[in-house]
Amino acid sequence: MNFKDEMKQKVAQIEIILDEYLPAQEGLQKTVLTAMNTTVKAGGKRLRPMLINETYQMFGGKGDIVKPFMAAIEMIHTYSLIHDDLPGMDNDDLRRGKPTCHKQFDEATAILAGDALLNESINVILRMDLEDALKLKVLGYLYQASGMGGMIYGQQQDMYFETHKASLDELQAIHHDKTGALISVPMKIAGLIAKEEDANALEDIGFKLGLAFQIQDDILDVTSTTETLGKRVGSDITNHKSTYVSLLGLEESQKRVEDLFEECLADVYGLQLNHGLMIELFQIIMKRVN
């Protein structure tokens, strides 16, 4: 099986897990529930739940223990996209090749759908049959990464620098929180469950991967097409955002991505686990076009 087919298979398995944990679209809350589920199921790379599962498996982990975490992290990621697309933030009409949540429904429903996804992600984890101490530890890390200590702070800074020019260090700090936090925490969670002593090393790898992923996004915003990317290209220029491409140029940005992936690979080789699974996933991410 080639990389592309294997990736499709992994994504299909995650779709089944999401169906299992998303709430039924019924009752008095049906409008918001429909907006929630429709947006989660609109497609995507499913990188974050994939990272939890692949990291857990590379330590030899088996069984369904990570499934709720996989669903929860994708709910949090989707909530962040819904709010990021709103007129008050990036004001985007297209996401994953489809109308954004506030365009498909309305702005108020989109805000509530994002709020509901964040809340439901907590419920999914709280309902788990897992030792309370571990459950609380994982929840703490997850909501640190998605809150003011991570993604939300990164988004605040991202909006601030729409009207201010960011230095390279400032840009890296933005991406560390806005993108890196929710890419590193799945690896850390898997480490906590499978081999706690490696959790911090996995988190560091995740931050490097997150930075590489974000620089790729900056590159694709100027080199891809709306049809391929599934969202409006050139939005960084339109929103006056500082990016790696605007600060370093295209060639140097591509070199940064390659260097970061090399660092990730070297760090993975330093851990005692099934290296092949993670290396394969990194190679898939390196070759992404959307």
C-alpha cells in the first residue's frame, strides 16, 4: 500500500471514531448539533487524532483507550477553525473546500457550535473509563494547550500582528502557541498513557512538527490554488499577516521546513519505540499539498 492509500485508510478509521463520539442531531438543540457535526465531518487531514493514535501504537499500545482522546482533540481543533473563520477574526468563506460554518448556517449558530464542541470534548473525556488521576492530568495538558497558555493566546497575537510587523522570533512564538500547541499535545497525551517518561520529549517533537506544519501553510498560501488547498489562497497577504514567506522568502522557508523535519526524525530515533510508524507519518506530512 502506498503512502496516499495508507493515509486515506487512517483517515477513514478516524471518521468512524468521530461518528461514534459526536452527539446525535436531535432534540431542542438540533440546530447547533447539526452545525457542530456538519463542520466536524466536513473533511480534513485528521492530523491531531492521527498523532495520538500513531504515537500510542509506536510504543506498542493496543486497544481503544485513545479513541475518546482522538475524538476530543478533533472537536477542539474544529471549534478553533469555526471561530477562526468568523468575520471578527479571519473572515473566511471557505474551509476544506466547503462553505465555512457561519456561511453554511449563520454567525450566531457558528459561535455556539464552536462553544458546544469545546464543551463536548470535555464530556467525551470525563465519560472515559480511565484512572481519575491520569484523566485529570490529560485534561490539564489538553486545556492548557487549547487555552490562554496555548492556542487562544497564539490567536490573540496572530490578530495583533495583522496591524503590526512581526519579527522572526515573534512569528515563531505565535506559531508555537497557535499551531504548535495543538499538534504537540496529542503526542504528549499518547506518551502519558503509553510511556510517561517520554512524554516531554514527544511534546518537544510535536512543537517542531507544528512549526514545520505552519511554515508549510505559509508556503501553500502563496504557491497553491483554492481548489487544491480547500480554502482561499492569498489570505495572509489580504489580512496583512507576517509569515515565514514574507520574512524569509519562499526558498529559505522551504529549507526551514526540511530542517525541522530532519530534527523531528533525529529526535524520534533517540526514543526506544517503533520508529517506522512515526517516520512514515512525518513523510506523509512533508509531502502534503493541502
